[in-house]
Amino acid sequence: MSAIEVILGGVILGGLYALVAIGFNLQFGMARIVNLAYGEFLMTAAFAAFWMFTLFSINPIAGMLFSVPVTFAANWLVYRFLMTPLVRRARTREQLEGETILATFGLLFVLRGGATLAFSANNRYYDYLGVPLHIFGFTFAANRVLALAMACVFGAAIWLVLNRTRFGAALRALAIDPVGAELVGIDVRGLSGFAFAGGGALVAVAGTLVSTFLTFNPAIGIEFTMKALVVVIMGGIGNMGGSLVAGLLLGIAEALCSYFVDSGLTLAVAYALFLIVLVVRPRGLFGTP
Amino acid sequence: MAETREETRIRRRRTGAATAALTALVAVLAAVPWFTSDYGLALMVNVMSYLVLTIAWALFSGTTRLISLATSAFFGVGMYAVAMLIKVMPLYATFAVAIGVGAALALIVGVLTLRISGMFFVIFSFGLSEMIRELMVWWEINQTHTMGRYVYVAFDTTMIYEHLLALAVLVFFVGWLLRRSRFGLGLMVIGDDETVARQVGINVPFAKVTIFIVSAMFMTLTGALMASRFGFINPNFAFNPLVSFTVVIMAILGGLQRLWGPVLGIIPLIILSEELQTQFPFWYSVLLGLVFMVIVYFLPRGLTGLLEEGWEALRRPLELPRGLTGPLLDAWAWLSRPIELPRGIAGAIEDRWVKIMPRMPGKR
């Protein structure tokens, strides 16, 4: 395995992290909610893909037609019924962040406990497109390449919506200044709910992709939540391009670490990167100092 | 304003009474191991360890209003310091090392993350214990080739309990001092408004990092004391993020308005947690999550908040039922009203006239 292959493998992983982080950024940067149960929706989507594949042999990519709208609706309900009371109650942004962290941690436990009850704590795996694919003389697993392609498609779609539509402009305004957005006639509450649900839909996509090439169990969610948090902070809150770059950076760093040191240290790599960014560029990679 | 001699006397007497009552309370608590069963003592050790953790958490988070989720990181570091060093040095030396390591970790984390913004700190503290857990797993697998460690020490449950009690007294004393010092006042100003704090000349990063280190030292020492309680530890057990969140929820349930507020949250939550674990072992995680959510949604001010509201309600003037004389008084008031006579034709004409000829504004 050459160094280039390692780095390309990191890019594939990084594309997935970027997708997870962009979804988290929609929830955190736009709806202003720190959703610690975010990774649990990824886990749920992975299980949905697993069961659809093993029980009904439904192609995971086709299965997304079902799991993504359902997760979108579920997240909208979470925002509407669980988060809205906290949004109404909070006086400052810090207070809202603190309260949503605690409330969504409770939700995390409920979802993870429920998944453990329903699916047991065993590791799950299924074989989908686990065939080698030769590109430019390098060999990759086809499912990983597919994951990167899907991440690119969804990333591009998000970018187009945010930068080329009126609706996206409203969302970006929401990320920059919610009070100002309300003053120019943007329905802040409704749009926040939409951004939150959209983030949830993206994590369902990511969960389906993860399930095709990683073993998973009901406890994997929190690791993805933490990495998404780190990537979003590194790239800048509300900055989708920043999340993309930081996600790729994290993927490459992790791939290098697992090649040269140990594959069990991925979170340590994420936090090391986080610390370096904090020391060198305290306002995030693209922040203005 | 100078105190009169009378006021000084009353204040001294009050302080004396409070000190005597607290000393008696501590003495009773210290005697507990000789009166309860093993199960009761185990429960008390649990309560005491959470008491120290929660009050230590409140020292930092209650004043600066930054939610720290690093409790389990320090707790686990203390445990591992004892577990790794117990074979090469005496027990109390391992405690000292544990405090030193905890303080150093708090210093690094605090200096790097606390000077920037609150959110960075919260997120970093959230992942800290998970990261240390990962590093420990890696270390144990690659360097020592074992996943768990046995901690055999001649340090029985009674000793653990007494040490924890002493630590609890100390943490309360620190908290009490903090509420009466310039430094503590400065921290509360930071919690209320950091910009104001900086403007009035408080050294904000120094204050935050200092109190974070103090709080971390208590947490680490608690972990070190608890290491021999469990006998066998592994990274997944020592760095359990649930500990961090339980501490936060206990403090919120109790209420952060008073120094003793968190105490009210600890006992119900520990008993509830024990009950859930024994009665519904499979549903434990789901039910505990629901309990957390209920507390965040319905008791944001905690039990002390409820008590304060109850006290306010008690102090309000009572509304007595008005009895038989009430209706009589009402009837008398109704009878003694001036009688309104019909206004007749002249009145009707007057009303029309007002409508047809509106008054000029400003003229009478």
C-alpha cells in the first residue's frame, strides 16, 4: 500500500466526515442547536439500511428513498416538539447551547438504549459492493468509492441550494444573524426547523453510506457526533465550505495515523488537529482573527 | 457602614450556632459506617463521591456558567493514576501524583480552550474523556498487553468513606470561601457578563483557569479514592461519559442558586438510578435518558428553585374565606350605591348633540 493510496483512502473517509459535518453544521450553525443525539440518527439509518438489505435485499442506495424522508420528518418533529420549548425559554445563545446539549444527551441515551434493546449490542456487517475497483492503477473497495461519490453529490446539492437560491440565501442569513434575518421578514422559527430536519436527512445519507463499508453497533453514534463537532468548530460555525475542507483534513490525518501509528487512535487525531487549529488559528480555519 | 456592638454580637452568635450545627452534622456523618449495613455504606460512598464531584463541578460551572463535561476525564485520570502507580509507591503518594496530573491536565485544557470562547471549551471538555479513554486503550493494548487492572490496596470501604467525607467538607469550605471572596465575586461577574468583567479589570482567563484547576483537583482526588472501591478497572469503565452528565443533571436538579443546592439533587438521582438498574436492567439507558430530559425541561431551576417558589408562596398574605359576613357586606355595598335614574328625553337629546357637534380638541 503506497502513501498515495493511503491519502486517497483518507480523502474518501474525509468526504464522509465532511458530509456528516455539513449536516451537523445545518443544525448547529443555522438552527443553533447542539444536537448530541446527531450520531444516533446516523446509527439508526445504518441499522435501517442493514435490515432492509438483509431482510428484503433492498439496495442501500434505493433504501435511502425511504430512510432519508423518514429521518427528515423525525428530526423536524424533534425540533418542533423537543427543541422549540428550549428555544423559547433561552435568553442568550450560550444558554440555548447549554440546554440543548443536556436535553439531546438525554435523547442520545433514549435512542441508543432503544436501539440496543431492539437490535442487541452486537456488531453488524453486510456485504454490499465489496469488490475491488481499479482506478488509475490504484485499488479501492467499490463501496467506499460509491460513498465518496454520494457525498460529493449531496455536498454539491447543498452548495447549490445555499448559494444559488433565494431559500439558501435566507438560510445563510439565518446563520449570520437570526435577529437581522427576522427583521427582513425571514420566518426564523420555520426555517430553523427546516435546517434542523435537513441536517438530520444528511446524517441519514451518511449513515447509509457508513453501513456499506464499516461494521457498526448501537454505540457508534457518539464518535461521529464528536468528530462532527470538531470538524464544524475547525471549519467555522455556519461555514459549509469550511466544514468540507476540515472534514477532508480530518480524513487524511486519520488515514495517515492509522497507517503509521495505530488505527485505534482516530479520536485522538481529531482532537490533536482541533488543538493545533485552536493554537494557530483560534477563530477556526477560515475565521477572521 | 460600621457595625454596632449589638450587631456584632448577633453575628458572632449566629456564626457560632452554624459552626456547631455543621460540626455536629459532620460528626454524625462520620459515625455512619458503624451504624449501617454494608449496602447502606456502599450507597453512602456513592452519595459522597457524587457529592464531591457535583460540588466541585459547581465551583467552576456554577460561577462561570460554562458547562464543563470533563468530570469523567478527571475522575478517570485519578483512578488510573492510582491503578498504575500502586505497585511502585505508597497509597498516599499515588494520591499526590493523581492530584498533580489532574491539575496539569486542567491547566493545559484550560489555557488552550478557556481563553477563546465558551463553546470551544464545552465541546473540548465533552470529547476529552473519550479521547483519554482511547489513548488508554491504545496504551494498554500495545504497551502492557492487558485491558484491565486490579487495584488491591488495604483501604477498605470505611476508609474510603471517611476520606470522601473529609474531601466533601473541604470542597464545601472552598465553595463557602469562594462566595465570600473578591475572587469568587469576580467569577460570578464573569458568569453574568464576560465583557463587563474584562472592563472592570478582572483577569478573566486567569480566574477561569484557576477555578477550573481547583475543581479538577477535587475530581481527580475523588477518582483516586474510588479506585480501590472497585478493585478492577478498565478504560471503558473509568472514562464513562455518563458520569459527567450525571453530575450536571444532579447539580441542575438540586439547583445552583445555593452552595448546598446540588445536595438536594444527588440523593434522589442516585436512589432512582439504583432502582432503575435493579428493576429494569434492560431499560436502564432509555429510562435514565427520559429522566434527564424531564429534569432539563421541567425543572430548569432545580429543587432549590421549587423551594424558593414555595417559600415565596408561603410568605404571601393569606386569602381567608370570607364567611357569612362577606355576602352581607357585599349586599350593603350594593344597597348604598347612588341610584342611577333614567336620563329621559333631555338626556337623549344631549347624547345626539354630542355626536353631531364633536368637541374641538383642546377647547372646553
